[in-house]
Amino acid sequence: MTRARASILCLLLASVAAVASPQLARAQSQQSVPTAGGEVSIVADRFEQIGPDNLLVATGNVEVTRGTGRLLADRVEINRTTGDAVATGRAIFYDGDDRLTGERIEYNIKTGTGVVYQGELHAAPYYRLTGERLERLGESVYRVRQGVFTTCEDEPPTWSFHLGEATADLEDFVYGWNASFWAKSVPIIPYFPAFAAAIRRERQTGFLPPQLGTSTKKGFFAEIPFFWAISDSQDATATLAAYERRGFGGAAEYRYIISNDQKGRLNGYFVDEVFKEGELRGFGSVKHDWQIAPGLSLRGDLNAVSDDTVLRDYESALAQRSAQRAESNLFLTKTWTNWSFVSRLYWYQDLTTPRPVELQRVPELTLSGVRQELPGLPGFLYQTDTSLVNFLRYAGSEGARFDLHPLVSRPVPLAGYATLTPFVGGRVTAYSTTVTDVHSPVAGGAAIEDTNGEPRVRELLEFGSDAESRASRVYELGGWAGLDRLLHSIEPRVHYIRIIGHNFYSLPLWTNQTDRIPEANWFEYSLTNRIRGRTIGGDSAEADRFDLFKLVLASAYDIENTQLGNVAGDLTIQPSQMLRLHGDLSYNVTGDGLQAYTTDVTVNIPRIVGSVGTRYNRMPPVIIPYFVQIPGTFNPGNGLASNQATNFLQGEVKVDLLRNLVGRVKTNWDIRTTSVVETRFGADFKFDCWALSLDYVRRNPDRPGKNPDNEFRFSLNLLGLGNVVSTRVGAGATDSEPRFK
């Protein structure tokens, strides 16, 4: 055997021996060491005792554990008398869920205090704080010198706050002085005296990021919100606001949960226009839901404004700026298997006119019974609607009204091919007053009814029949296009009703569907063509069923007035979840042509979500009677001229332009006047630890001769901190869900 081969063989044998004989390899040992701060567990490669009893030195993969704290390092010195521990070399300290690393960690086991030099602290879920010196003052509380606070993981961080001195409570918030805001290595805001931010593992009390901006109407403004986590079931947000050209104001929101069955919310906003006309303005809402018992509930939704234009001046969303009413409703509802009782208080403010034309309902009591078997008459069904309403009004007719409307029907199957359902019913409506005349106010506006206070009763008899059929066929697809089968059905339907009675006239006009019922002889018919699809179900999911295609064609004949009704159509096409088309129209066949139509296209494909639709209506403002089942078939006569028709285009699209960039556009365009009511352009830049949103809103002037209330806003969202900087030019102090109609 050559010398080289012998050497190789010796090395192989030595390697095998080391693996086969673990007792020859160095193994870690564990000791329980009593200290001034209590007993600690230490695992290390080697232990060395220096002096009689005080100093214990552990080296090599050291792990010191006491309670929820763990200290890891290459070398740890522990003084048993004082409880001081000094860790060097890859030193890591786990403080519960938080982690600290540093060149050197000094920790006192007895007091729980210590110092980390050139340290870095990671607090769940994503907060990071570094500093020349991090001093642990107590559980999860640190004092920091020359610190950097961020939630970014890159180096240098995309954004960070540099702090001369700071205090961080990892269960609450971090605050400091001599601060600056940096993007990478560039100081964007080189100095501001103080900084504070909530570390939001859960709801935390503290100041939220301020919102700043400028507006042609309000001038420069600042809004500073403060959030108060009162308890697990309550919180509140108060906002102070200042407007250069208007004055000072604020907003408040209080949310509460009393139990699983009872919760609510209060909102309010006010502004004292000391720089304008000294007027105090505002709006607010109260919402409360209470499920008192099974079948018994109380619901409140109360809204109020100080004046007709405050929403237009201080709200941002189009739905709220164009609100015509501020409505308040209080419901007490009791339901049974076939019956329901609703007690309602309804109060509203009309925002379209300064005249007090509101018609309040205090109270409105309704008892309704769904279609159910008639006792003693097998096969017969009955249903009942009853209401009692007290109407209050400052200008115009007011009084009480009782309405009783029972109906009996008898479905008759026709050899399994169709169902014929004749019905008969009556209707009694009693009014506390009678209309004698109608006059127009001197100041202009809607006509006002004159009444004499004498009761009047309208008695009606209605009878007729419904007939309907259905023919269908199933087509097996076997998984083609993800569908198991198709169901194609054709559903014809005919509706006839005759209404006779007396006292049709001289009645107050309080609610259209009840007070304006004409003598009628109405025949209506429709044909529905429907294709439904069913997906393939699995073991863990049921099959979905949805309409792929639905076409409804309908028309009517008004026998009472010997007049053809309009032709109505409603089409829905949804070949997949990514595309949906819908349209409906009403066409006058007696020569007046197209009366109304709507179209909607919705697209939801990878990277693009959008919808576009049109609204066109030239039908005169008439009341469609309650017995018309498909409103588009009602022919009120000649429609409005084309230049008076309502004609809108509405569209919205959101596109993922790049991995980190989303573009948004939303528009409302008045085609008749060729003017844009409102268009919103937006872009969202989204990254791991920050996001930037830009929005520009272009509006039409609220009134002729006025400047448009356009606005530009931007918001910088830093992960873990919310909206740090937000500019909302022309926006209000609160942006929340629509509360007005």
C-alpha cells in the first residue's frame, strides 16, 4: 500500500469513528443557575466558574432562559449575586414575541432592565427600531438614543423616522424628539420637533395621522383626529379642523356594542364659519340595531343637517353632495310565521327647496300577512295588507289614513301544463279630510292641496286572474366550460285585473301607490326565456347555479282607456363570472318611440375591473299604478321632448397597470347637456411597506355662474402607521358611507 493511500484510509476511518462514536464529539450541557433575580436555565458548549461563586461564563451557542425571555449569544457572563448578564457575539434577546439583536447586550435578570448596543428591535407584526443604544426600562418598554423607526425590511429602509431620543412601548406606541423623515438615505423632512405613532397590534388610543390640504372655497385646512379605544366594545374618534376661509370645526364618531344583539354608532360634524358669515353648520347621524327577542327588533337610523347646502359644501362623495333628503327612520318590527307588524316613525328634511314641504309620518303602522291557506276552504289562499298612518306637514294637506286590502286566490292546475290563479279582493281607504281645491303658492313651487277636514272613504273591488306556464329541458355538458349541465326554460305569463269602485277623486295625495289608484281594466303579458347553468360540484363545495341568459319581453293593453301599453324588454347575459351584460328598455308602439332604456356592462378579468352604463328616460313624471307588474309596459301618453330627457353615462374602471401601480377612473356624464357632472382620476402605488394614492376630482359648478368645486387629494400610507400625510383639496372632515338620499 502506498503512503498516499494509507493517509486517505486513515482519514476515512477517523471520520467514520467520529460519526459512530458521538461520545467523542463535544456535546452541550444544561445548568440551572440560581441568581439574585431567580433561577435561570443555561445551555452552552462550555461553562467556566470565575471566582468562588459569583461569575459564571458560558461560551459556545449559549441560550439563557427565564420565563418568556431568552438570551442567545456566543458568550454570556452572569453575575449570580447581582443578576447582571452580559452577552457578546451574535447576541439576540427574545422579549416575548419581540426580538432584539446587537453587538453587546447587558441584561439584569433581577430587574428586567438592560442595554443593547448598536441594537435592532423587531416588534410583531412588522415594526423595526434601531439605535446606538436601546435601554430596556421594563417589560416591552425601551428608551432609544439616535434611533431609526420603520416597518420596511430593506436597507436603507424605503422610509424611516430618525429620532434623536425616543421611548417605545411595544404594546402601545412610540414617541420621540428631534425627528426627521427619510426616504432611503435622503432626508425629505429634515426636522420636526416631535413624533408619535401607535404600534397597532390591536386598537390603540392615540392621535391618528393628520390630514392637510387647500381648497378654493375653504383655503388651507388641517384636520387632526384622535382615536380613543374606550374598551373592547366601545371606541370614539374626535377630529379638530381649521379652515382658512371658513373657520373652525370638528367631527366625532362613537361606536358601541352592548351585546351580540345590540350595537350602534353616532356621527357628527360641525363648522363655525367665523371667517365667512359667522354661521354654525353641521350634520350628524345616529344608528342603533337591537334584536330584542326572536322576531322582535328595534332599528333606528336618524340623520339631520343644519341647512340644505352643508353636504354640498363639506362632503366629498357625489352621492352625499347630491342628496335630496336627510331621512330619519325608527322601526319596531314583530314577525311571525305568516304575519309581520311594523311600527315606524318617518321624518325627513327636504334639501331641494327652502319651503317647508316635508310630509312626515308619525306614526306609520303596518300589518301584513303573506299568502297562506284560508281556514275552512282547502285550496284557497289569502293575503292582507293593512296600514294606519298619521301625516304631518307645515305647508299642504295633512291628516290620517287607514287602508285595508285583503285578497283571496285559488290556484288551479291545468293538467300539469299551466296554472290558472283567479283572485278577488277589496280595498277600503279612509281619509280624515277631503281635498276641495289645489292652488299654486305666490312664491312659486309645487301646488298645495286645500282641504275641508271632512272624512272621505274610497271603496274598491278588484278581481282578475294570473296564468303562467313553464316548459324546460336539461342539456348535459359533462364539464364543458366548467359546466355540468344547462337548463333551458320558457315561461309565459298573463296578468289581468279589473278595479271598480267609487270616490276615486278628491283624495289627498300623500303616497302615490296608495292614494292614486285609477279605475282599471288592465291586461299584461310577458314571455321569459331563461338559460341556467350549473357548475361541477366537488366533495368540499356545492355546485353553483346562475343565469347565463335571461330575456323578458312584455307588453300590455289598457282596456279602460283602449290604449296599447309599451313594449318592455329586459336582457341579461352572463357567459362567465368575468363578463356580465344587462339592458332594459320601454318602447311606445303608438308612435312616440323609445321612452326609456338602461345598459350596463361589467368586466372582471385579471388586471382589469370595470363597468359602464347608460341611463335614458323621457317618460313624463307620472304615477305608475301598483297593479302594473312590469313598470316598463305602462303607457302614460306622449313622453318628454328629447332635449328634456334624462340621459346619463356612468363608468368606472380599475386597471393594474404595473405590479405596483393601479389606475382608477370614475365618471358621471350628462349626455343631454354634454357636461361632466363629476369625474375622478386616481392612481395607487403599492409597495411592501408603503403606498401612495393620488386622486383628482373634476366637477361641474353646483350652480350657474359659480366656480366648480374641484379637488386634488393625496395620501401617503406607511405600513403600520395608516395615512401619515393626506391632502384632500375641497374634501370634508369625514369620508364615510352615504347617510342621506
